[in-house]
Amino acid sequence: MRRSGRRITLKHIIWTAICLICLLLVGVLQIVSARMQKQLLHERVAYDWDSEGGSAHISVYLTEEEKLSMLSSLEDQEYMVLNLYYSLESELTENSITLSEDASDNARLIVYGYEAEGSVSIESDRTTITVKAYGVGGDFFQFHPLQLKYGSYFSGSDLMQDGVLLDEEAAWQLFGSSDVVGQYVYISNIPHLVVGVYERDRGYFYDAAGNDESTVYLSAQSLFQYGSYNGLQSVELLMPNPVSGFAYDLVAEQLSGYDVAIVENENRFEWLNLADIWKQIGTRSMGLNGIVFPYWENVARGYEDVLAGILLIQAVLLSFVLVVLVISLWKAWLRRNWRTRDVVSKLGDLWYEQGAKRQKKKNEKNGEEPYPFAILTFEDDEENEEVFSEKNEEQ
């Protein structure tokens, strides 16, 4: 079989098929990567808040040493959070970033939430259990939309900070049912209202990240007063980001006196950031900064590693296809039956002829005598020269 004077062999067919398979694998891996990213709702908060990309979701994680320095006083921890909030709000105002005039009355320039980890003993009429607990404040559930089975979330702005959110396992242990919204449990003999029951995220990453046991959510105040409190663990912010890195830099500036790690969530899965993980192979898992991340950050970091691996495989496959293409073009170049100067000459002739045709049309439009060269070709130079001379004598 021949095409354009070149015989297509079995070898050509095999290499073409291999390249197509590589490109297909790249596409499949891209779909897998996109689906994995969509599974992490925590990492999509900024996009859900502002689909045009003008907002940033910033997470701040405290080192163990920083947590211990504020462990004895809930007021100190809340002061840190509120001071950060008001300082950022002031900085945004100074940069002429304010709410629009048509914004609703409950609109805010910055949304924040925070959490502390610990444990609590919860008592019901049926039994008493000790479970892992997150004490939360602000709009924590704006950043972490748990899968509610019954009921609703509570908020840091609630007048009464006595709400508690149980997972299904804890609800069954305490009441023998998961539909227990409106029931009361007791923490250190203080009644707390069950406002909701949620389904805990399961899977390899979640279990490995520390979400493999029964967990409840209650206010930071209740955890501090009635439970085993391990200190403020993280603060999360949702704020305007008019240019890339603006929000991150602003938060870093305000927290320059604290020992923390700052993460900008919405761009962590971009290919440049994932490629940067390749440089950290062998050191990324070393805990040198003294930070114990909450399970959702551990899950996100696990996804980063997997997505970085997928990106590496895609890069290798595309590089292979590119190398095959370059080699094929090089071989085609070596087998060519034309010379570069012939091509340049031909292109020059075509350019000249096109220019002549355009000039002819322009002259005809203006009622002028067409220039002789507008209709000449270069097939017979002597004939063209005679016609050109005769035309000049007539003029």
C-alpha cells in the first residue's frame, strides 16, 4: 500500500497505534484526576463561593508549640482568630476592596471558621461513650459540608452554644437509632441538643488520615469546658483575591509573629504545584514543622501525591509521543525529494502572483489600466519581456 509515494509498513502502523494508545491513556488519566479533585468538597469552597475565581480559601495550621502556648486560655485563641479577621478586613478596606452597594444585609467580606481537636464523654439514658471530638467556631461548616442524614448544622453565631452533631455510629450507640435530632445528650452533666446526624466519610485515604473512628462536632466553648481539649488546630478563611497570591500574602503578613503553616487550597491541584511535589520526593513525609494536620488536610495531601503521580505518568506518555513524532518528522526530512531553496522560490512566486492579482483588482475598481505585470507569469521569460515592452510603447 502506498500513499504520497511512500510505502506504509506494519512498523508504521504499530508505532501509530502505540502513540494513539498513549494519548488515550493521557485522556483517561485526566478524567480520573478531575473526578478525584471534585470529590474533595473542602478544596472547592472558593469556586462555590465565587465561580469567577475572585476569592481564595486560605487554611492556617498551628504547630504543636503554638497550640501549647495558648492551650490554657480559650480567650487567647479566640483573640487570635478575631484579631486576624479584623486585621484582614481593615487591610482589604485600605486596598479599596469592599462589599458592593447591592450586597445583601448579611453579606460579609470575609468568612472564617476554626476548630480544635479533642475528645468528650457523652451520656444518654442508654449508655455513655467516649469519642473523638472537634470543637468548632465561626462558620466552620461553610468550609466542611458534612453529609447530613438528619437535621442541620449549628453556627458560631448561635445564641446557645449547646448544639452537637453526631455521626451515625455515635447516634446508634447512644440511642439505638440514627434519627435522633431534638434529643439531648449530657457532657459533664450539661445537656446538649442533638441538632444533626451525619455520615462520616469513609475510604482508604480517610481512614489512613484519622477519620476512622466515631467523631462528634460541638462548639469550641463546650469542648474546652467539658471535654479533653488539645488546643486550636486550624483557622480557615474565605476572602477576596483580586490577583493571584494577594490573599495568601495578606494572611502571611498578618501572621508573621505566629508559628503556622499556610495553605492556599483552590490552586493546590494545578499542574505547576503538583509538579513541585516531584522535587519533594523523600522529604515530603518528614514531619519537621511540628504540625499535626486534621484529617481533611491529610486527605488533601494524599490526593496531591496521587495526582502528582498521575501528572508524571501523563508527562512520560506525552514525551514518548513527542519523541516518536520528532523522529518521524526527521526521517521524513531526510527522505525528502525537494530542496529548501525550491520551496522558498515557489513561495516567492506565489506571493508575487497574489500581489499582482490584488493590484489588478484594485486598478480595475478605480477604472485604471491594469499594470501589465498583473497578468504575467514566469513560465516564459522571453514572451513576458516582449509583452511588457509592447505595452510600454503603447502607453
